[in-house]
Amino acid sequence: MSLDSTYLQMFSTLTPEGELHLELKEQPMPTPGENEVLIRVEATPINPSDHGVMFGWASMASASSSGSGADTVLSAPVSAQGMAVMKARIGQSLAVGNEGAGTVVATGSSELAKGLDGKIVAAMGGGMYGQYRCVDASVCLPLLEGHTAKDGASSFVNPLTALCMIETMNLEGHTALVHTAAASNLGQMLNRICLDGGIDLVNVVRKDEQETLLREMGAKYVVNSSKESFMADLTDAIHATGATLAFDATGGGTLASTILSAMEAAAARTPGAYSIYGSVKHKQVYLYGGLDTSATTLNRGYGMAWGVGGWLLPNFLARVGQEVATRLRTRVATEMKTTFASNYTNEISLAEALDADVVAQYNSKSTGKKFLICPQK
């Protein structure tokens, strides 16, 4: 296959003048090293985890676009506080896009690399918002026959996060889970995993239609945080399941504290489970997202056996090792169109991803609105 000498890739740059620029730049077409492959990227999702590199602390409500087509540039002002937080990246152009999928069009000389030639693969290599991406062959997940790049575009972040939540539960001795933003693509995957494995899951949503969606999928425990009965409903669900572990996608506000309070209230219903220091069973909430960018507030009223911490997929995978990672990736490949199927609200080009009106849609962090970039569009 004949390749062009250059290709387009998306970069995010913070200028010394306090402005964030998101734009496409021409890059020289890379030649794969011995164990590398060159992927013609055909589909790559916009995940909440991508927003941090794309936009950082920029004031996206004031974002605007200039130019057209490949020359489109998205600009957004950054406050003095934001500049202080992002000081380390001033002047740097950062490639964006965590994961994606496409066809291998060139390879290095190793047997592993050559074995992927012509295959459709998914990869989590960073810098995926581009027309091509050169990555180590070991990070590629070959898709099964009949699976397209769009099927495999979201093969890593959401599927592995959901599976690793279960791994965390087992590793730390918990038996049931609480999950917020439960109607998201990731939440639906987690729900299917738990139904398949007989694991009790408490789903926390914000809207009636999200509650209906999950119940129609077979979810038994769904609680709506917008209802006046939320605390009572959450406590009842936690008591019924015995959940002592939660994963919170919102990050800010009081939700993590509310979940711990509900766990404590549920434990108090069990004779012998309470002491003057609160329930003796450890209660843990992991913050793995930042849908709410306000401060995390803890209203301590749940004894002394509790914890709140950060949870990040790459860190957990490094902790459990390659054998576990391989087992999980194999399951994702096998169940790509069932358990780990993703639904997209819209498919856009690289240039369209820089249009301020389009950015406002995918940056709204609304549950159920997931965009897919098709770099060859």
C-alpha cells in the first residue's frame, strides 16, 4: 500500500499568553521500528478521560473556532488559576486520544509485528486522534473476524475499567459494588458483567429514563439521586446487597460522602456490626472520574473504617500484572459485540471535533452522549 509522506494529528497546546489551542498539524509519516506497526486509524472515541488533555482547565464555555477544514483551530481562555495548575505544560503540544482502532498498513521486522499486517486492531497508545498511529505491536488487540474498527474503537478504556472494578472488588475482599453515572456506556457494560457473574450491583443514576434503561437491561438495584427518597433508597439497596465498595465517576461534591453514610446506615441494621467507632467492616469509595469538578466534600459520620481514594486504570493494570491484563483483553475481544458493545451519539471527522458547537455537545458530559471520531472521514 502506498502511503502519503505526511498525515494529520490533533494536538492541544497551552500558550504562555493564557490560551488553549486545539488544532491539527501535519506530521511526517513514521516508519515502524522492529516491533512496531503503523495503524491507519479509522475510529477513535472521545472519552471523558480524553478531556483532561484536550481542554485541561480552559474555560470551554468561552471557546471559539476559527478557520475551516484541516485548518480549524479551537481556542479557549485559561484563567490565572488554570495557568497555575497547568504550568508544567505551557508551550507544549500534546497529542490527544487514548484509544482507537484501524487497519495495520505497515509493520516492523519482528514476527509479532508482521503477524498483524493487514489486520484490524484496537490499540491504547495515546495520540490516537490522527489519521495514522505507530505503536508497539504488543499493545495491539487483534479484532475477531467480522468485527470492524468502529466495533473495536472503545476496546480498552471502558471495557477494561469495568472489568478491573470487579478485579478490585475480588482483590480487596468485597462482595458487591456501588457505581455512579451507571447509565453511561461503561455503566451498562459493568451492569452486563455483574448480571453475567451473579454479582450484586447498586446503580446510581440521575434521571428517570436512565433508571428505566437499566431496569430494562435487567438491573435489580437502581437508585435515582434526583429523588427525595435517594438516601433511603440507596441505604436499602446497600443493605440488600452488602456493598462496601463504590466507584464514583463524579469525583466532586458530596456523593462519595453520601455513599459512605449509606453504607454506615446499612451496617447499623445488622446486629453486632456496630461499635462506638462505627461499623467494623471497611467501606471504600474510589474516585475514578471528574464529571463534577467542584471540591470533594466529606461530611464524616461513618465511623473510622472507611477510605476515599483515586483509582486509575493504567495504575491498576500495572499492579496486577500482564497475566491478568491478557486475560481481561481476551474476554473483551471475545465479547466485543455483546457485553462490551458501545453506542455512539454521533460520528465526526477530525476537523469537526474542533468546531466549538460540536465541542459543546461532546464536552457536556451528558450520560448517553458519546462521540466517535472517524479520522479518515
